[in-house]
Amino acid sequence: MAGVNLTSATVVNVNLFWTDMKGAILKDAVLTSCRMNRVSLIGADLSGANFSHSNMIEADLRNADMTNARFQSSNMNGADLSRAIMPGANFHLAMIRDLLSSAANRGTGSAAALRTSTFGKTGTTQDSRDAIFVGYAGGLVTAVWIGNDDNSPLPGGAAGGGVPARIWRNFMSGAINEPVEDAPEDTQDADLVNAIANITVETGIGNLELGVDEDGMTVNLGPNQLRLPSDPPAPVPPANAPPPPIARTQPAGEEDGP
């Protein structure tokens, strides 16, 4: 079908897979409920074409002329648009929603995925100075940002798909009444949690810095440091250990009763 001329044609419910349509002319054509997955449209003329409820997944649109083309509720996930000519092209919201859904459910933001439809995007600035997740689900839009007020880098190469995505998920699960399980301990960013717990307070005798980690608390006051270890867990007696002795409530030698 290379070079086929479908100028101003109306095409409905056509399925094409792995089809060569290089140089095809679809100028001002109307395509409704069509599937053109992995179709080669290199150099094709799609100017003014209207694609409605159609799929062009992984289509090859390199060097295609898509001037003033309209894509309404159409899926172009994975399409190659390298060097495509697209002035005035109108990509419908469905395409953007598909990209956001992929990022939040299968991509870098998968830690934010809920049972309900989840859409979002991660963000990480240079040297991990900011870690961001912005998304929406259940009619609610929420953004989570983690960073330092002095713009210093976050430890451990923090990224938007880590702690921000999990904070977003935990908050949204309560906001839209969808309970989720806590993340396993081995997936939690201990360094980042420790950085968030570190605070500095200006006092009359200098800056007081508090740092909290799994082993306790560190207090820095000027050049002086005080370490407050956390209490060790109480030992667990063995299963076959005898019960502890019961302390007497009366002096020895007294009768137990009248």
C-alpha cells in the first residue's frame, strides 16, 4: 500500500498491522475506529486528517506531514515522530492521559500506582536537589515535593519515583478512601528519611541541630555533639523458660490468713 492515495476518504473500522504505507496520501481523510499498529507511514501526507478513536501504536511516522492533523481519543503510544512536520497538529487529551498512565503504572512512578486509574509524572532536578511526583486519581490532583531549603542535594541520589511517589500514594489512598499496604522496609530510602528528620533550629545560644536515625538521636550545639542512643529492645525469654518468681506481699513468718 505504499503511496496509496486516500485524499478526503472516510475510513471506518479498518485494521492494519505491519503494513507498508510509505508515502501514502491521507490528506483531509477521516479515519474512525481504525487500528494501524506498527504501520510504516514514513513520509506520508497526513495534513488535515482526522483520526478518531483510532490506534497508531508504534507506527513509524518519520518525516510525515501532520500539519493541522487531529487525533481525538487516539492512542499513539510508542509512535516514532522523528522529524515529523506537525504545525497546528492537535493531539487529543487521550494521548496525554496514556503517557501519564504509563509513567505512573509501569514507568518511573510505578510506586505511586493505586487500584483505581492513576496518572502522574516524576521529576528530579540536577544532583537530586528536588524530587517531585505530581499526579491525579479519583478526581483529585496532588503534588509532592522533597528538597532542602538551601537547595543542597538530597542524599542517596533521591528521585521523584522513590519517596515522593510513595508519599503521594499513601496520601491519595486515604484521600480517596482506598487503603494500601505499607511499603516493605527494604524498599524504603533510609538515607532520605534520615535527611528529612534532620532539622536546624536557631536559639539564643546558637544553632541547635537534631538528627534522627534508626539508632537514636544526635544533638549538635555549636562544636558540641550529644548522642542519645535509642533504647534496646527488651529481650525475649525462651519458650521453655520458667515463669518469674512472685514477690511476697507480707513479711516472712506471718500467716497467710486470719
